[in-house]
Amino acid sequence: MKRHFQVIFEALLSVLIIVDLLLMGLMIAGFTVGIMPSTVYNISNYDVVVVILILIDFIVFRIRKDKLNGNWQFIRENWAYIFSIIPLTFICFNIFQLFGFIDVIWLIVFLRFYAFYKVLRITGREVRKYPSKTKLDYATVILLLVLVIGSFLFFIVERSVNPEVPNYESAMWYAIVSMTTVGYGDIVPVTGIGRVVGTILILTGMGYLSLVTATLAYSFVDLFRKESRKAADRVEKRVISYEEKMDELILKVDKLEEKIDKFE
């Protein structure tokens, strides 16, 4: 039960970390074209939530395990995991207001990306088994890159001619809505390049959704096959056990018949 809880918790944490990486990618793209401080504050607050969950994972599943084993090998070998617990984004923007220091922002994002990458390699160890077989991990990277680059290009080409795209946040919203194939229709591209970007976003989202569906189906089938194999192995062991007991019983009956014959 504890093992299943850890797998579920770390699967959820891995998804939240990927979303955090996506938001930081959108944030760094937004800094080059202009992004509202409120958006950065919200991203920083979300980063704090992810940090708290990483801290829980670190204490419950890492520290306690090392303590029970009588060593601190995990801490020595995974210092980036400890670094990921520090909410750098929240400290730099929500507390110190470092919006004008672009070099510092790039350094923070690089450090966060590296630390979260190391955490994902640990927390997503069980989660990556199925995606690695179906190449969903590569597709996820491509999806994030298309979303970040697509929102950036859409804002560049639409901001001066489209009144529905007054800021980068609007371009982010359009990219997310298009990629999820929801299509609210509140933002419509007016330039040719904007339409091309929208088409790429839609096709990428549809392809990724199809791959996710296939991965889920594969994982369920594979899980069912493993459970069926375990059940068959248990039945086989029981049959072998019953056969051994029958052989012992037959042997005892034969010995009893021999004793009866001698007695007669």
C-alpha cells in the first residue's frame, strides 16, 4: 500500500513539475517581450506549491529511507534535489522584485530547470517506464517547446495588428487554448503567420493527445497482462503444491498397505 501511494504521489509530482517548467519557459519568453508582474507573481506562487510537495517527497521517501538504512548516500549524491527545495522564483520576484536584472533571471531559470530535471529523474523513475516505451517523454518535450515558441511567435506577429492580443498573456492563453483544441474563439489570428502558428499548435496538441491515449491504453493492457501472469503463476504454484501433497499422500497410503500386508 505504501509503495502504491509513493508511485501515485510521485506521478502527480512529476506532472506538476513539468507544468512548472512550462510556466517558467513561458515566463522567460515573456520577459523578452514584456510580461505583467502579476503573472510572474502567480507563477512564483505555483512554484512554491511545487517546492512544498518536493520537500514532502524529500522527507518522507528520501530522508527516512536513508535514516533507516543508516547512511546519507542519497543526500550526498543528489545535492540538486536539495537545491530544488529553495523557492528561488518566489524569493527573487515576490520578495526582492528583481524584474530588471535579466542576467539574474536567466541564471535562476537555468538553475531551476537543472534542479527540476534531476528531481524528475528520481520521482519519475516509475512513471517513465511506459512513456519511454511509447516515446511520450520526447513528445512532451516537443509539446512544451512548441507551446513556448508558438506563443512567443504569435505575440510578435499579432501584437501590432490584432487588438485581441494586447499583451503576452493573451498570446499564452491563445497557445494553450489552441493546443488543447478547445477553441473558445475569443482570440482569432489576423495575420498569415499567426494562422500558421495556430495550425501548428492545434496539430501538435491533437497528436500529443492521441499519443497520450495510446500510452494510457498500453499501460492498462500491460498492467492487466502482468496481473494475469502473476495470477497464473500463483495458480501454477498451488497446483504444484497440491500435486506434491497428493504424491506424499499416495506414498503414505502405499506404506500403510505394506504394513497391513505384513500384519496379515
